[in-house]
Amino acid sequence: MVSGGSSGLGAACVREFVRGGANAVICDVSEHGAELARELGDAVHFARTDVTDSGQVQAAVDAAVERFGGLHGAINCAGIATAERVIGRDGPLPLERFSKVIAVNLIGTFNVIRLAAAKMLERPVEPGEDRGVIVCTASVAAYDGQIGQAAYAASKAGIVGLTLPVAREFAQHQIRVASIAPGIFDTPMLAGLPEAARESLGKQVPFPSRLGKPAEYAALARHIVENQMLNGEVIRLDGAIRMAPR
């Protein structure tokens, strides 16, 4: 199952895993997920899912089992971003706007982790085999958060922080957990920027001096699933960028 699977990093993961022979459940609030499912055929199922809603996430997990016979992996790509100072022109940042980013990016990721893992536990496997793999999306903002990114950076730092303890807990169940911390990627979050601004962002990357491609994220997600020694780690995928204060 791929949360945020209708566009950007999530859609790239859906395409990559289906290309590799897997089935996929797209979990997203956007109906673009239904379009992608129709495009890719019977290997893909769309389940409209708000990751902050436990009932909807559970329904998506159940749909994966009903449609494809089991759940072997969960890729967490659902997320939102804001650019707001803590103290702006109109005063302190409204608490509900900070809370929403934390709710979607961090609590939503944890919601998927707990419900997906509970279903994975039902799968009988031999000792030493993976019962399941969970991949989460952090960000370089977790380490190099810029001015205006307090909510986003905090949410992604939370994902960095939960990766190891959850991996340690799930090790006894033969479930691996790892995270990817992408840098500046060419996703819908950046699509609204002028081309000059996008080009400027790409030039901030030491090498390759460009925006990251969603397919590159998806390739790493697949490698995590296929490489059993990757567990409890957060991997920066960023072309060696270190973000400036602004």
C-alpha cells in the first residue's frame, strides 16, 4: 500500500513496484489515484484514504488483503508542506495550522505504520524471512529546516525519530522499517513555482545540480524492500545539499 500514491513520490513508487511485478493499493484523498489505478490495470486498487482517519486507513489495509490476498509492504508518501513563520505579519502562527502539518505528516505516517504492521503480523513466514517492510518519507528539512519550515521540519524530524525505535520493536516480528529523507524533488509541491525558481532550487544541489526525480525516490524505496540488511536507517537522497537558512 502506498499512501499519497496518486502523485509525486507516491505515484512513482506505485509505477515502480507494479513494474517489478507487485500489486499496489493507492491510498490518497485525491481522485487522481483512481485515474492512475485505471491506467495501470488490475494490479492496482484505489482506496480513498485520509491518513489521519483510522477507519479509512483500516479500510485500505483490509482492501489490500481482500483484493490481493495479503499485505507485504507499506510506503508512506502522504504529506503536506507550509511556508509560514512562527511570528508573522499578523502575529503568532495559528496553532491549528501547525497542528495540521503534524497530523498529516507525522501522525498520519504513524497511523499507517501501526495498522499496516498489525495486518502484516498475520502472515506466516519462515525464520529469517521478511514478514513485511515499511518505508517512510522524512526530508532533509528534518536536519536543515529553513525559516518558515518549523511545522514541516518538526513533522519530518518526528519521522526520523520514530524510525529506529519502531524498527527495533518490529524486529522480533520480522518486519523492517526504514526511511528516506529526500532533498529538493520535482513533485507537485514545487509544480506551482515559476520555472526560474525551480531552476534556481536545482542549482543549489551540489551534484547533480537539478531537482530530484520521483523515479529516483521510487528506485530507492524498491531497493529498501529488496535489500534485507536495510533496517532502522534514514537515508538522505539529496545530491549532497545542505539547506541554507532561507
